[in-house]
Amino acid sequence: MTTQSLQAFESFLQRLPECLRDRATHRVAASQAPAKPGKAQSKTHSLDAFMLATSLGKYLSPTALGAAYAIAKMLALRLMDPEWAMQADFTMQFLAGVLIGFSLRPLLKNIYWFYPSALGVFGMLLLVLGPGEHLVELWVFRGALHEEIRDRLTVEVIAMSFMALVGPILIPAPHSTVSGRIFRKRLLRDRNLRDLGALLLCGVAFAALTLAFREMFQESGASLGFWERIHGLLTTPPWAPEEKILILSLQGVFVALVLWPLLSLYLRSAVELTVVLGSLVFIVSDFAPAFANFNDVSPLLLTEQVFEGMLRSFLYVLLVVLLLRRTRPAPQVD
């Protein structure tokens, strides 16, 4: 029995080089053969997509966008008020820009923009959500704008405009498909009376959420009821209650309009859209300005403003997504 085992083992050792040579030849032939569409190709494609999604550029591009925002804002501050620029913290401006960059990345990367289309959409988006929202809020609740406030809004407009200019360059899409013509056709196709009513409803909801959360987080008049405080806020000069509601509603319509192109092109589930767009609205409108002005506002007031903005932004975006979201067309079965 032992002799037979030794003979079998010796014969195996003699055939081993030939088996290894045949296996190597088979691998070379398989690698040189043309790829067949199917499971192997899909695995390779998914592996490449995973490598691209986890590369170092995923973090460097938003960081570079944050640096561009901080540099543009500091240069604008030096032009408007050199003393104010010396007091500004570059690190906080940089962190605010990085936050905006990470919130923009999913939309810049996953929608195949041409540069002019991306510039128009994200330029309007950043200007309406950033300095535009602050301008309307100050105009409605404080009345006249002081020169210092106007200078700060001008600086923010310059910084946001520069970010819209360099954003599609620093975070480019893998392909360029969405041109102005395709974009215009998509919007014209999606336009109907139902969407017009949805836009008006979004505007009224934005005004209601703004007034409600503004009064909920204010300490003045805490002994009064909720509706009494809302009435007191609406009757405060310089605007009449109807004018305040109208201005805030128009602002809500404009915010929904700048989100509408993204809802028409970024076809995802309602939960994913709420998370992505809600984070974008919250960061651009409230969280990034809180970082940028961290040293100028008390921590308690800053926390209340951020929490109020987070609740308002996500609730409003959830309503916009439910009313204006587009779904993928179902495949037609023959």
C-alpha cells in the first residue's frame, strides 16, 4: 500500500509542471480574448465605479472649493473694508466653504452637466439660498438695511458667485450631457398646472414655517400664546402683515424654482432627495454662515439659529420633494 502511494505521488509530481503550464496558457488566452457583455463586465464596471467614488479626489475637490470660497471672500472683504478683513477668521471661512463644497458634490458629480448649464443652475441656487435669503429676512423683519449689512451681503454675493464659477471645474462630471437645450426641453415638458399650484403651496408653506420657527425660538413674549406672538411679529413695522406674508411666500416660490431643475434631473428616491437637497439648503442658508460668523455671535444664539434653520430647511425640502419630484419612467413591456 505504501509502495503504490509513493508511485502515485511520483506520477503526480511528474505531471505537475505540465498542468501548471496548461493553466497559465489558458489564463493568457482568456485575458487576450474580447470581453463578453455580461456578469464579468458588470463586475469590472462596478469595481471601477467603487474606486472612483472612494478616491482621494472625493475629499480634495470640496476642500479646494472651500479654499476658493475663503480666498474670494477675504479678498472681497479687503476691498470693501480692510479693518473688517483683518478681524475675519480665514479658518472659519475655509470651513464654511468646505461644508458648501461637500453639499454640492453629489449634484455636481452625478448630473452630467455642461459647464454653462452648471454655472447657471448653481449660480442661481447659491445666490438665492445664501445672500438672497438673508436679504429678504433682514428686509422683512428689520426694515432698512444699514451700510455694513449691505457690504456684508455684497461680499457674500461675490464669494458665492466665484464658488459657482469654479465649482463645476473643481468637481467635474464624468460626462457632459445636460446642455441648455436639453435642460429647457425637460423643464417645458414637466410644466403643467399642477406644478404651478405646487409652487404656490411651497411658497405659503415657506412663509408659515419661517414665522412659526422664528417665534418658537424667540424668548421675547414667552408669556403670550403662540398665535399672539405670531400676530405681534406680523404687525411689527415697517411692513403690514399681508405684505410680510406675500414677501416670504415669494421667497419660498423662488427657492422651489431653483430646486426644480435638480428635481427634474436628479432622479432618486424621496428620502435620498430630501437628505441631499435638505443638506444643501440647510448648509448654504444657515450652517455655513454660522461657521463664517462664529466669532461674532454668542454660542447660544448661534445654536438656536442653526437648529431653527435645520428644522425649517428639511421640512420645507421634504414638502418640495413630495410635490415636485420626478420619477423614472417605467419600462414599457411588449
